[in-house]
Amino acid sequence: MRYLQDASREADVLVVGVNSDDSTRTLKGEGRPVTAERERAELVSAIRGVGYVTIFRDSSPARLLAVIKPDVHCKGTDYTPDTVPEREIVLAYGGRVAIVGDPKDHSTTSILEKMRGQ
């Protein structure tokens, strides 16, 4: 929520790409996602500042970025402007990368690990 609210300050209209269930499973492994893609998209759309939500099927938002060409591509604090994987795509069409949100210390992965006693 804080990440998206911070991202909304970077944009006139915030468009959020949500990973599909298949791409989440590919990235995070079996048992993921915990919440289905449509429910995640619905939750994201209810957050103040979010204008539009779309579900993308690729493991990366690169193709989505190349199509919609946002002025600003926001990533969380687990990245730096130089380590954002989609950085070159964004810069190529004249966009910029912004790092937004609070420290990444409350991920779903860490919550699940705590629940499993790891």
C-alpha cells in the first residue's frame, strides 16, 4: 500500500501492472500466489491513488512498459535506479525510473517463512 501511494505521487495517473498467477508461480514457486490475480488486482485498485490496474502474463513487465510507455516506472526499495531490470527499456523511450516506498521488510515470502517456522 505505501509503495503504491508513494508511486502515485510520481504520476498524474498511476497504472499498476499485476503479475498473473502463472508468472507469479514461475517467479516465486509452487504454492504461490497466495491470492488469485483478479483478487490481487481488485485489492490494488482499491488503494488511494491507483488509477488503472492490468494483469500481465510475462515474468517481467518489460513488454507492458514498451506498449504503454509510462513517463515514470516505479520500483520498490529493494532496487536502485541502476539495478531496475527494465531500466534500459524505460530510458530508451524517454521515461525515467523512480524508487519508491518504504524498506522491503514485510514481503509475502517472509510472512510465509515465519508462518512455516523458518
